[in-house]
Amino acid sequence: MIEFIKKHSKLFEIILIFFLSLTPLLWLKGGQIILGHDSGFRLDPTAHLINLFYSWDPSSNFGADWFWFKGFLVTQAPEAFFITITKSFAFGQQLTFIFWFFCIGISMYVFINAFFKEKGHWFFRVFGSLFYMYNFFLLQAWFIVERAKFSLFCALPLGVLFIYKTLTKEYSVLKGVILFSLTSFLFNAGGNTTLYGVLVLAYGITFVYLTAVNIGKRKYGEIVYSFKVGILFAIGFLAINSYWVLPQLYSLFNGYGSNLLSVGGINSIIEWESVITKNASFINLLRLQGMPDWYDNNLHTYAYLFVRNPFLIAFSFIPLLILFFGFLYHKKLSLDKRRNKLIILILLFFLFGLFFTAGSHPPFGVIYIFLIKHVPGFAIFRSAFYKFGGALWFSYIFLISFYLSLFLLKVAKRKKMYIFLAISSFYFLLAYHFPFFNGNFFIWNEPFTTRITVPSYVNEMAGYINKMPVDTRILLLPEFDNQADSYQWGFWSLDSLPRLFTNKSIIANSANSPEIIASIYYLISQNEENTFLRLAGSSGITKVLWRDDVLYSDKIRTSKNFGQVKKNLENFNSVKLEKKFGAWSLYKVESPYYTSIFHGINSITYAQSDSSKLKSIFSQEENPKNTAILFDESVKDKDKKILLSSGKNVIGADCVACGSETFSQTKGGLLMPEIKILPTSPFYYLSSLREQQVQNLHKNNPSLRIDADLGYSNKRIAEMRGIANAKVKTDNEIFFLKQTIEKYQILIKDALEQASLLPEDKRNEAFMKISIYLNSQFGYLGMQNNLYDYALEDFESLSIFMQETINNLGNKIWATNFTENKIRYFLNLDKAGIYDIHVTTGNVQSQTVSINGENLTEFKNLILDKGIHKVEIAYPIIENLIDVSQATESGELRMQFGERVRLPIKSFNPKEKYFANFDYKISQGRSNASIIEIIKDKPHTWNLLLSQNNIWNSFSAILEPNQDTKSVNLEFYPTGFETTGATIQVKNIKVISIYVPEVFVSKNVVPSIATKFPKMSFSRLNPTMYKVSIENSTSPFVLAFGESYNKGWRAYIAENFFQTLFLKPIPETQHYTLNGYSNGWLIDKKGSYSIVVEYFPQKIFYAGLIVSGTSLFIVVLILAKRRVRP
Amino acid sequence: MNEIDRITLKVKNLFIKHQPFILFSIIALSIPVLLSYIPYVNLVYTLDNGMLIYLFMVLIFIRPSTKFLLILGIALLFLTLIFLLLGLAILAEQVGNIVFFLLAIGVFSIISAHFSETKS
């Protein structure tokens, strides 16, 4: 037996790795599965793989592009295989986890074994492999079973091995290329290019290092060899992975994926990066820690132990100690030169890995930020810790295992001692990583977890829905919270649960959903059945799925909070309950306005407004079924010929200062900056230089110039304060103070001058901004008493200048005044004509509408000139919902430290919007004022930002309560220190219910081109291809296609797919966005013919697939031949 | 020569003997400190960075043995552990940065030893 073990020792090593790969069997019990969050698991993985084959995902609202995920065709294949063969989702998943666990371990084993084959190194091989499987970097990936990362962890050691062996000429170039290509095919990191940072880093270092070593040995001719190897490896990689690389390259050059690379601009990328690497200090990384979740998530199931427990903290230093001692005794460990070369390569990985994994964390974070800002494409590595961590973990684990194994060999003179120490090391490694064994790491934010038991009614509903026709569209209710779908039984995901079990179109307010979805939800909540049916019908929605088991991310609100919405839905005459399984009910929507995915349009309404007015415009349409709304944005850079068929023009009026940002003439409250470099400093010219550069940069852009002027005017004010606070006061200070006042006035005058260059509506916006700045600055100067000790006259004249400017602006500004119940709009007409005006009434009936100061008695046939018109809607005075007399007779509140006044809003209705306004003065201490919403008996506090400047300020805000808010209070409570005291005075407190109507004008026009859509029928070949048959078209018409607009959709006048290879599509300039989301083509061909509509990126995928398939075939053929060859 | 004179002379002697090093360390220390006060420059070149670079320059100048540095590294590791146990994470991070530098020096010394052996 012992002889057998000795003979087959490596087999036993592999068996040990496999045995420990069975750890996932401990995770799932009693039908539990992993689903949700970012796990990407689908309840039918085989159907999901088929969907992934196509570049268009029909289930995501009205469809979405997803050719970015082609790499998952391979990465998610194991789960499809295991679940299919076991016919059990839970067991199939367990096998998938074991597969990945084993693959990670064995890849490290192969790597170490390639260099340390001797039997004596068994500990190194096994310990290194186990450590590579059991570490906290991977554990944070296991909670969502991040297969892309596992795949990357497998590819890293194997890829480095094959490059190393080829460059050192131990492998022939052909063998190297074949093995490398095959590895990169099987372990493609899900085709997630952002994860390739690690591979590029590791492979790049290997190439450069070994080329340098080769040059040292065999002169410069080696560069040619390395170059040849590099090119062939790159070709091999690209060829075999073409099926996902080609689509991604195509998207990169065609702007399909540009939003993925520049989400929120460079500054938000840097901000995000700094959040991710906030705890990636060198000392944390060197202890193999620094995972962002460990420090940010209070509900983390095990992190607190490793962060707080003194023993675990002490144990975390062991790897670092091993490394230090390893370095100390490196020479004495007497390695041969060949292995030493490898160790140096790994040390380079370690150093670079450490630097890149720390990302923007000090002390070298500035270099990383520089790379993000200036190296094109580097911004994709915006979470450095996750993107480069693999290189650090791989190299560090290798080094620790290497030095530890050599120490054991040196220290343990007797075999028994060696075995004892080795087993102790294994035991310690596994014991230290104990969270791997209980599976609680799946609970990421209790009760939300990725380890769930799916209720039987969900599976039953899934089965029912999957039997429905392919073009079924299902609206989800209640709507998502913060764009996430979450349930009482623990499921939480940014993607909706129904999308995980069906490829039917699931409509929900998920990320980037179009306006029409928000409108549909709004209409149900407002009980407006007719307009709901118009919108639901025209967008093809035929079902509503109500879920009674929803639990929002705040863990408070449930489906019960939306009882009124459910009641509205059930009261709609055209909505009938179709099927009920447990907590899920499916309703059938019988809209008379239903249109199929392809239909003709006979009337275009051209709307010069943003899509937020969609529901109001739709509610006015006489025939919404074959009418499409074309928003202004949709015809930009397009063929305007479509407008010739327009039967109606709609122009929306824009409400001024009635969103979250309100305006009043006394509004201020901006914070002044803290200035370190004062005009008295010798370095001040640097700061002035920068200001001049910015102002010159914006000399032809008045809006940006105004922003710069106002920003710098704040700096001047802060500088005045800084100079006045100087300990020694000399004439020099007074000179600089006068100069700063002068500069300040120049800036404000420049801002006013720039504003005069803007069109009326933009000028009005600029005036409001200037007024807010001036009020803030005036208030700030008012509390700086010491300023007036210096240049009294100059400050008096400055004060007069500011007050006059504020008053002048007050007379010019056109803005909504909620305190006077006047809602104001700008209406911009590009043509004079006769218009009808439409004002949505809401619940408020009595109102006066005026245009340019004239009250309207008739709303139809108004003669309006071209240009900007001022529209005002005035309501009767509305009751103040705050009863201040409860607190004080005078109506003014004065509160001292420790006092607290709570003022409830009377007759509160969560459906309404409220406007709150009060004046306040904080004389001492810090103020605190807040609006407190009572949601399900729990208070939710919204702290108000008040200025502590000892003068009267005005505060106003709009409150949009949650649907389930029971009551709202306004609360004041001065805080500070008891010794210094705190005082706040508040007066003119007013809270009123407000309603901001939508206002637009419409004009019926006679279309220049008479459009009559022909009879048509269509067939769906697959999610990316449709064929539409047109019969006897007699005039140009608009072909509407109800999937989300994407310029990848192309229409060809062709009979079949093959013809599209040689034909040009209908020009993109005739491809429009209809109703703010769907596709429409202007077709001007007469007669009977067919139109093939295809999603073009699918063709790119097909091309890539052919190249990949051929490459794979060649690789397998060569491998087979080499094996057969004697 | 009395005792005071003797000590004075000894100090003078020490100063003259180590004058280049003392001058170097003063200049090397003052440069990062000054740079970290210049506006805009200090956005990139903070006092923290400056101190690490200073430390690095001093190490290059006095050239202690790698063995000494690694032992120093191990000692600093214990200091870091103590800081962490006391909940002084910020201090631990700063000491950790020095540990990283010492580790990096260890890596460089291994690399240079390997290449010098290979050449010979």
C-alpha cells in the first residue's frame, strides 16, 4: 500500500485537492439554491445559454443589447451541463461549484508542479493549491459565485506557465500557442475585459522579464524571438476568442459600449475607485485583506471577527512574517538558477500586484489616478482592488507556500516531524478560513441572501408564463425600489426575478428604463384607467404580474404598502385576474389600443418637449393605436422628411424652478470655501493664473463662464475674510482687501454681462443662480464684523452694489413662487400660429391661466407669435398646513439649547407634493431642523441644511413623500454645547400642498405627405431577426417596431437573411425613436415586398463564431495528431 | 583641555566626519517638507509621500545591509500589530507603508543578487 502511495503520490495529491473541492457540499441544504444579486444564475440555464447566443435580450423591458456577455457562453456552460444532466437545479449547482473549486486548485497545482516536480516538494504543491482555493479574495467572490473571476484565477497560472515555458524554449512555439489558446478559450473570465487587467499585467511582466533575461544570455536576437512568440500568442488568443472579442471591438469602435466605459465621467470613476480601495492600504493587502465589504457592511457575517478579534489579527501577520524570513534566508535556501529566475518573476508580480491592487489608496494612489486620467481605456479598471487583486493573491500565495515549504524542509530533520508540521499547516490554513465551511457568507445583508429557497408558487408561475406566446409583455407590480427586485424570502437583485426564469418581455422600472414605464406606473397609482390602457396597449403590455411577497431594500416596506395600487388595478374594467399561484397573481390586460410588435403608423405627433410629457400627450390623442409621438430629440441628425407626415405638433412648456430646486428672491445658503492661499501670499499668482486660464477657456461659452465667475466670486469673499482675520494688520492688508473687493465686483458684472448674451430662458436661469450666490455672499459678509474695521467705505459701497444687484435681478427673474401659489413656465415656439393650450388639472380645479400677463378665458385657437412666452398658472390661496399658533402666539419661534419643537403637517396625504418654506436665524450653536416622515411607525429623518450666520435666511424645499408615509413633521432643535448655548429663531413657517400641472400647446397641421400604412404580417425568426411582409403599399409609411430603439437594429428591403449580406439597409437617418423608446423606419417603397429587420451586432457575432470554431477545430486537430504521433 | 572642551571637540569632530550625511539629511528632509507646502504641487506631493521618499533617500545614502532592513521590517511588523490591536489603524497604515518599502528593498536585493550571480 505504502509502495502504491509512493508510486502514485501525485495522484493522491490531486485526490486531496479534489476532496477539499467538495466543500460546497456543505453550503446548500434542503433545496436551497444560489440566485440573485450579481450571481447571474438563471432558473433554466440551458434556455439562458440559448438566449446568450443572441445579442438581443428580449426580457429586459422592451429588449436590450447584451452582446457584451458572449464570453459567458463558455463560462456558464458548466452549470447548464451539470443542471441538465442531474435534472436538479440545487445538485447541478453544487457540482458546478465543485468544478470551479477544483479547477482553481488544479491550475495552481499544474503551475507549481511544472517547476517543482520532485516528490519532496509535495507540501509546496498541495499547500499552494489549497491556499489558492481558500482565501478571502475568492470568498468575497463566492457569495455570488463569480464564475468570471474563478475562470480568471484558473487562467492566470496556466497562461503564465505556457508563456514562461515557451520563452525559455522548454516548449516549442506551436505547443505554447496551442496550450495558451486552449486555456484562454476554456477560462475566458466571462469575456469581461475589465478583469483582464490582471492577465495583461502578469503576461506583460513575464514577456518583458524573460526577454530581458534572454537578451542577457543570448544577445539581442532574442527580441525577435519574444516578438514572434508574443504575436503568435496574441493571434491564438484573438482567433479562438473571436466570438466575444470581435463584438466587443465592434462596440468599442461604434460607440455601443461607450457608456460602459465612461459611466458618470472620469471624476465619478475616480470617486468610485477611491471608495473601493479605501481600505486597500499596504498593511491590509500584505495581510491578504482590504476587501471593501469587510469595512463598509455592518451586517457582514464574518468580517468583524477578522477586523476585531486580536488572535485573528495576529494570525493575519503570519504570511508577512513568512515572507520576511524567506527574504532573510533566501540565499541559504540555495535554489538553482532556473528556479530562482521563476521566483524573481513571481516577486515582480508581487510588487506590481501590490501597487496596482492598492489603486488610488495612498501613498502611490496619485499615480493610479494619473493613469486613469491620462491613459486611454485605463478607466475600465476603476475598481483596482477587484481588477488587479488576482495578481497579488496569486504571487503572494505562491511565495508564502514556497518559503514555508523550504522552511519545513530545513527545520524538520525527521520525517515524522515534517509530516506533523505539514499537516498542522494545512489544518491552520483551513481553520483560519473557517467561513468557507458554514456558507453563511451568502447572507450579505440579512434577510437578503444569495442562498435561497425559491417558493413553489414562483416555480409554478414560471411554468405558466413560459408557456405563453413569445411576444407576451408582462408589467411587474409593485414597482422596483431603487431599481432592485427584492422579496421577503431573501431574494434581492438588480435584475428582476421573473427575468431569471423567462425570456418573455418583463417590464419594470429597472435601470435606464424609458419614461413610458414610469408613466404607466404613475397612471395606475393615480387610477387613470383610460390613459393606462392607451400606454399599455401601444407598448404591447398584455399582462400584469402582482407579487404579494415583495420586501423593499429598506426592509420596511412590503407589498401591503401598495394596497391602493392593487385596488386600483383590480378596479380597472379591462384588467382581469387570469391566474393566481400563492403570493403571485397574473392579470390580463385587455386594452382596445393593443398593437403588435410590428405595426404601421398613420399619424405622427411631433412633440417639442422632453419625454416626461408622454402620458399627457397620449391622453389627448384621438387614435393612440396607430399614432406615434416623435420627440424633439428623436429627429436630431435625422431625415426630417418624417415630419411632413406629422398631423399634430405639440410644444411643451417648461416649468421654472418647480423641481427639487426652488427659488425665492432671498434664497441663499451656499457655503463659502475655506481659502489657504490668500492674495497676500507669494504663491497667490499661481491661483490667479489658473483662474485666468479657466475664464479664457470659457470665453465663448457664457454659461460656463458664469459658473466660473460665480465660483471665483465665492473665493474672493472668502479671501476678504481671510485677509481681515490676519493677526497683523498693515496697509498692505488694506490694499489687498480693496483690490479683492474690486475683483469681486468685476466678476459679478462679468457674470451679468455673460447672462445678457444668453437666450431668455437660459438668461433667467443664470439670473436665478447669480441671485442665490449674491444672497449667500451678502449673508456671509454680514456676519464678518471685523471686515468693517478695515475699509469701511469700500465695504459699504460693496454692500450697496450687492443689494441693488439682488433687487434688480428680483424684478427680472421669472420663477415659480409657491408661497404665492403661482406656477410659472416658459413656452418656446419656433413658429407663429393658432394653438390650443392644454393644462393637466390634477385635483385642483380652480386656476387662472395667463400667457404673457393676459388671463385666458378660452383654451382653444390662441394666436401666438414665434418666440418665448411666459405662462403662469395661479391657484387660489391654499391653507397653511402648519399650525404655528400651537407653539407660539406671535408666530415666531425662538428655541434655546435643549428645546425641541415639532410641527405636524395637517391633513397629510402621501399622494400629494408639499412645499415647505420658513425664515430662520441661528445666533449661536448649530441648528438643526429636519423633516421627519413616519413610515410604518418608524421615523425617517431628512436633515435640512441651514446656514449658521446670525442673519435671517430663507429656506424652501419641495417634499415628495413616500407612498406609505403616514405623517410628516417639521422639527427644530438647536444643538451645540450647553456652555456656549444654541439659539434658533424661525418665522413665516408655511407648508402647502402643491400641484405642478403639465402645460403644452398643440397645433393640428395638414400632413404634407398623406401616409397610409399597408396591410402587413410578420414572423419572428429569432430574437435578433424578423421578417415583415408588406402588401400593396401605396404611399410612404412609418413601420413601427416595439423593441427598444438601438441603432444596431437595421431594416432591409430583402426577402431573406442572405440578401441582407449584400444589400444596404434603410439609412440610419430614416430610423427614429418613437414614443421615446421604440424603433420606427420611414419606408417610401410602394408595392408588395418583404422587410428583414435584424440586430446587426449578431452578424458580427456570427463572424466571430466562425473564426473561433475554425480555430478550435485546428487546435484540437493538432493536439490529437501530436498525441497519436509515436 | 578640560572635559567640556574635550566633548565639544568630539562633537565637532563627529560633525566634520559626518558633515555630508548631516547636510544631506537636512536638505533631503527640507525638500519634501517645502514641496508639500506649494499649492497644486501638494495635490500630488503630500507630506506623507515626501516622508517616504525622504526615508528612501536616507536608506540609499546610508546603505544599511539588507539583513538589517529585513530585521527592522520584522520589528516594525510587531509595532504595526500593536497599533492594530490598539485600534490605531491610521498609525498602523503609516508603519505598514514603511514595511512595504523594506519589503521592496528585500525584493530588489534578491533580484540584484540573482543577476550578479548570473553574470559572474
